[in-house]
Amino acid sequence: MTTRILLTTTSYQDIPGPHHDRLASQGYEIVCERGPLPEEKMLELAGEFDAFLCGDDAITQAVIDKSLPRLKVISKYGIGLDKIDVDYATEKKIPVLFTPGVNHTTVAEHTFGLLLGITKTIVETASAARQGAWKRLTGHEIMGQTMGIIGLGRIGKEVATRAKAFGMPVIAFDPYWDEAFAAEHDVQRCDTMDDVLTQADVVSLHCFLSDETRGMINTAKIAEMKNGVIVLNCARGELVETADMVTALHSGKVGGYGADVLDEEPPPADHPLLSSPNCVITPHIGSRTYESVVRQAMRSTDNLINFLNGDEDFIQSNKF
């Protein structure tokens, strides 16, 4: 029986590179869908595939159950696993592979793109200029403003080094503190997330979505922040309570919100953040560069192939 692969990530499909030849070289039957797919669509497709090469598709307990016994492995393109029921997959002995360390540079760069877009009013003034209006708004410098990072992992560290280059003092909170990195780059450790929120002029979120972090930025937490704070979110939309952020933007308590992620993707046309003041939303493209896509695609493809081919070194190193 031919091995069938469900490929859903659009970045993988749309960007040219050696990952296409690598996947084609195995003789698999590849079925392409345009993800991220909701649970309903995944349930329609489940049961006929040996592997998922997926993005942010809803791979729930029900999807896994319907996929068995044929499904052998889930290879995630990217690092976020919150859309996959990893615990249940593990219980059913389905390995979930992912690609850490491949997109931290481009996401950090995108974070600063959002920050500069807000502080320099780039989006609004450039849009006006294209429509024939010479709208000369006044922006702000970021030099000397305190950057507060929540989640000092690979991406958070890249944001920290760029913030220092812009002349921004950096404070951060992470339960797994890298003392050597902090000392080398002069990053001040905060004992709690609240310590970051009360001191930072810019708050940048770089943590995984979990039951503990869902809705972590809400009305109560926003109240702790400085007036006019800028919040950046290139992690997961669900980290922020949308209605609370909308209220804070309209009141001016939050001076700007830059996000590459939303709680619903793609969003409905009337999603309230799309029309909120001082809000810059991009369509989850923070890791979608020609360089990063190839790195992620090659890693996720190699993970898939190595597992399906029973590569002994790969299996031993990952303790399957």
C-alpha cells in the first residue's frame, strides 16, 4: 500500500525550495489541503493517511481516534503544538515531531517590524500616501524605552538582542532563566510576569499557549501596565483577551497593539481588532520568509521521512 501523507501547511506548499524535491523523492502519495483546518474538516479527512505534515490544524482526540490505526506519525511544521492533543497522541503511541530553532530570527525581526510600524505610524501614513493623502503624523522614538519580554526562549532572546541594539533597556520573565545569556546581554530578570507589566514601555509576548497562559493579558493585567504601553504578540492570539484589548485601545490605556496572530484565523471581516485604533495586525506571516520556510519545511520533512523509514539514529536520539 502506498504511504499517504496529508500536507496542510500553506507556507510549505507556496514557497519554492528543496523541501518539495525531498518530499517527492520518497514516492509518497501527497494529498494537499489549505490549512489551518478546523476539526470538522480534519474529521472528514482522517483515517486514510499514514502521516500528517501539518501546520496549525485542529488535531483533537476525535481526529486521532478516527485516524487510527493507519496514522503512524504527526510531523508539525513549526514549533507551536497547542492545536494538537499531544497527550492523547502520546497515549496512542503516535509521535508528534516539531521543528524548534528554525524561525526565531524571522519572528524577532517581525516583532520589531510591528513595533516600528506602530511607533513611527508607518502603516497609517503609508496607506494614506498610496491614496493621495500626505498625512504627516508624529511618532515616537524607541531608544530609551524599556522592552519587557515575557518568555525568554529562542525568539525572546532574539528580540532582546535587537532591543539592545536599538538602545532599549530590557527586562524579562521566564521560569527557565538563562543566567549566562542575561548576563552577556544585560537583561534584567523579573521574578514575575507582573513585574514586567508594571515596568515596561513595550511588552512583547513570546510564550507558548497553554491552560495557564490562555487569556494572560486581560483587563486586570492591562490595568497594571503603564498608560500608553505598546503590546506586541507574535506568539498566539489566545494569549490576549480580544475584547479587553479592544477596550484598552479605544480608551488609550494601551497605546498600540501589534500582532501577527489572532484568536480566530483567518478572522471574520468584523473582527474588532481590525478596526481598533493604533492596532497593526498581520496575517500570521512572522515566520513566513523564504529563508525560514525552507528551514522549517526541510526539518519537518526530514523528521517525517526519518521516522517512516525507521532511521535508527533518529529514532534512538528521539527515544521513540
